[in-house]
Amino acid sequence: MAEFNGSSSANALLLKLHQILTSCSKSISGGDFSQSQTSESELVNFLDSVSDAALSEPENEDAKANAFKILSEIYQFLCSPSLDHEIIDALSFELPKSASKFAGISPQCLEVADNVIRQFIQTSSPRDMLSVICEALDSPNKTIKAAAYISPLISGLSYVFLSIQRRLFEQIKVAVPVVVKVVKVISLETDSQDTELETLFDRVVVNAHAIQTVCSNMENGEKEKLRALLGLYVLQILALISVSSNHLSFALQLASFLPYCGTSCLGLVTGSSIDTLSGFVIGGKLHCYVNLKMLSVPLTCLDFCFIDAVILAQKYDEFDRAAKLDLSAVKTELQNNQTKRWQAIGMLKHIFSSFDLPWEFKSDAVDFLLYITSGDISNELDDEHNDCSRYMTSIFSALQAVTMIIIYTSDVALRKNTFEALKRVLGDIPDSQRYDILKALIKNSDSSSMVAILLDLVRGEMHRERTLRMSICKDEALDVDNKSIQKTLFWCTSILELVESVLRPVSGGPPILPDNSDAVLSALNLYRYVLMTESAGETNYTGVRSKNNLKKAHNEWLLPLRVLVSSMEAANKNDHGQLAVDTVCALNPVELVLYRCLELVEENLKHPV
């Protein structure tokens, strides 16, 4: 590998470069394959040494000047009218990557790097250059400034798109996933205020303009497909830009493409536009994820991009206007259309569960969720006509992601709003399926505090159902044939399974304390509420008052828990350390409710049902 010494004169470097270029030209023209490979490798190593020296010492003006002179000399060499086309073709495989490495040295080097790549595109086959550039993008050098490195390559793709004459859609479809992939990696790893990242986003927008220009010159069938591909490209780049609020100007530029691509706000928020755009790109309506893999674009990524654009529109009025989404009207539509609202909730899970998006953006998504679930939406619920079953999986995933925000956010206001959103979404689910959702959330949560919150919500639903049943009984003069009176969706035997899952975990034995004290306390309160209510009403919907269940609760849940709590209190009785104090404080409320539960069970065992 050629070595570069910072103290070497520019003339010495230029002389060395001319020697290598002369050797390359002779070996390539002479057909000496082995020698040409050696010469080309020597040229690449030399250029890398010059760019590395300048990048490793950003304050070294001599190194920057030398790098600019060397890259400019390469450009002049490629522009020579006497240069054989064979030499250009041979150098086109590696020189674009070497030239791109200079882009992070200075704005002047970036401009020359652009010119070098453009020269290759003008003098070589555009289709061949598409492959070269995509290969360079797909394997960026981690030792250099990545954002600066790929900027000339992204810009080069724009010229390639405009230069290709045949099979335009197929060629661009190959490049789009490569661009999205590399921009995602770099945008997440680079400081959002980095000027080189701004340059990259600017080139990405230019890329979109190039695709639109190509699209406008195509026939109807191919035009629709390329326009849909442009829509997918824009939405994915928007999702990456939205990670930072510092690049709104680029988001606004990209938003202006959405009307051209035929997207609608309602289609974005419900996800139906995925079928529309992807159907054009791939052909036929999507029925499985495999089709999207052909495009190298994961379905979850597309879902995220679609709803992401809607949240940007909510946050910035200028984005809404640029994209012509009319978000206000769509919000009203979602408030009034339960099925569309369920679809939107399912889409929001991609924002709530994202590890890359900032909390501020998730907060905006929560506000959106609060808006579309505001008003008296419970009046719309009709178990017989509103079938939620096909949306249960996506709604469950969304609620799981919502609980993670409640658990991990440090923002009190966001936690409060997210909890309110959780209750509203649960209230938007038909009674017949709400219990199943809550039970699944409880059994799939690893957080004791979250389990406690969910169990309290179950208790609240049981109270609501009981109150409604009593009200109907009163209004209907105890008409026992009324179906509403017989509703016991939450007052069912599986309630005891929920209590048992906390008080006697699958692992066997009592729960781990004090780690799970929140969940244990909530489970005990739920059990106490059920037993007291059933006893007072002389009912047994849950089976809690049967002799077998009372004995099971007494012997398998409550007594082992009492032994555990008593032993832990005894162990910490004379220990005044902070850990011991915290343990006792956590166990005291558990002990109080535990003893009350034991009393209730023993009373009911005297007269079991």
C-alpha cells in the first residue's frame, strides 16, 4: 500500500499519481490482466492513503490541499479526450468509491467527487454504473465519514436514473431499497445536526426529483408503477428524517411528492395505501409478506413509514399543507368510524414500539391516539355488528407497546396521557373481546407495576359490568330474560386464573417478594373484591365461593404467601438498613390485604356454595 507522509510536497504526490496512472493505462491497453489489476490496486491504495491522511487530521490544511489537488488531477485524467474507453471502463469499478472517500474532506472535494462520478456515468454504460454505485452503497467503509461518503454516490444515482433508456422501472426498483437501507444506517448513527447529514438528505430529495422526472416521461402502465415506487421511497425517507426535528425543511420537500404519488391521509393512517402502492410496484394486491421481501422492504418498515407521515402532519401544519393530507377531516372520520379507528390503532404500534424515534415523537403519536378516541365512542359499540376479531392481533400489539411507554418514560405528563390512551383503546374494544385483551396483556407483561395497573383495570371493568347489570335489573323490573342482565363477561371463572397467575406463578410456590409486591397487592385486592361482591349478592358467577376454589385459594395461594411474608418480616425486623426498610414498607400493605382475604375465605368456607 502506498504511504502518504503529511510533509510530502504536492508535486511529489502528483508525480507519484502520474506514474501510477501511466502504468494503469499501459497495462489495461496492453491487455495484461494481471498487471492491470496490480496497477489498479496500487492506484486505489494511493488515493485511499491521501484521503485517509486528510480525514484523520481535519485541521491539517496542507493535507486538505493535497487531497483536493490529487482528486482534481484524477478528474482531469478522466476528462482527457484521448483516454481510451477501455481504461475508463476498467477504472469505473473502484474509482467511484475512492473518489467518494474524499467528499468528507471539504466542500471543494465533495464537488470534485461529484464530477468524477458524473464523468463515469457520461462515458460508461449507465446500467453498469447503477450496479457499481449500488455495490458501493451496500458496503460503505466504516473508517470514513459515512454520510459524506455516500452523498456523491446518491447524487450519482440521480444522473443514472436520468440516463437509463430502457427497463427504467426495473432498474430504479433495484436501487431504491439500497438507498433506503444505507440512509437508515447512517442517519441513525450520525449526529442529527451534522452538516454532512444535511447534505445527504439534500441528495436524497434530489434523487426523488429524478425519479419523478423519469416517471413523467413514461407510458401509463409503467408510470403508475414507478409513481408508486416513488411513494414508497419518499415515505421511508420521511420516517428516517422524522427521527430528528432538525430537518423539517427536507420533510416538507418530500411531503410535496405525496399528492403526486396518489396517497391519501386516510390510506396512510389505516395502512390501506400499502396495498395500493405495493400492488402497483409488485403487481396484484398483496396477500402475504413474501411479496414485499421481493422488493427488499420489510412490511413493518412500510407500516411505520405510513403512520409516521400522518404524525408529522399533525405536528407541523406546513407538512399537512405540503402533503395535502387534510388531517383534520381524517381525524373526524376516525372518530366516527370504529373499523377505521381500529386499523389506525394497529398502525400506531410501529411508532410506540420503535427504539429509534425520540420520546417527543411518541408523545405526538399518543396525542393523535387521544384525539381519535375522544368523545363518547362507547355508544358505537355493538358486539353483533362490529367484529373486532380480525384486528385483535394488531390492537394487542399496539397496547403492548403503549404499556412499554407507561413503564419506561420519565415524562410524567406523557405517562399520564398514555395511560388515558390505554383506557380509551380498551373502551373502544367490544365487551366480548376486551377481557381477552386484558388477560393477554397481564400474562405477557414482565412488569409487576404494569400487571398491577392492568389488574386494577379488570376490577374496574367488573365494577362497571355489575353496576350496569344492577341498573338494568332495576329498570326492567327484574326481567331475568333480558340478555343484558345475564352478561357476565368479566364475572367469569377465568378471573380466578388471573389471580392465580400472580399469587401462584407457573414456576410454583409463592411469588417473589418484594419484587412483585405491586402485582401481588393488586391480585389480592381483586380477589377480595370478587369474594365480597359475590358473597353480598349471593351469586357465584366466578366460582369463587365453591368449596374447592375456596380451599384452593386458602391452601395454595394465601397460606404460602402468609408464611413468606411473615418470614421476610422476621428476617428484617432488627435490620435498620435502607433495603430492609424498603422491604418492610412494600410488604405492609400486602400483609393487611392478605389477612383480610384469609378472613373472608374462612368465613365463606363455613357456608360454601
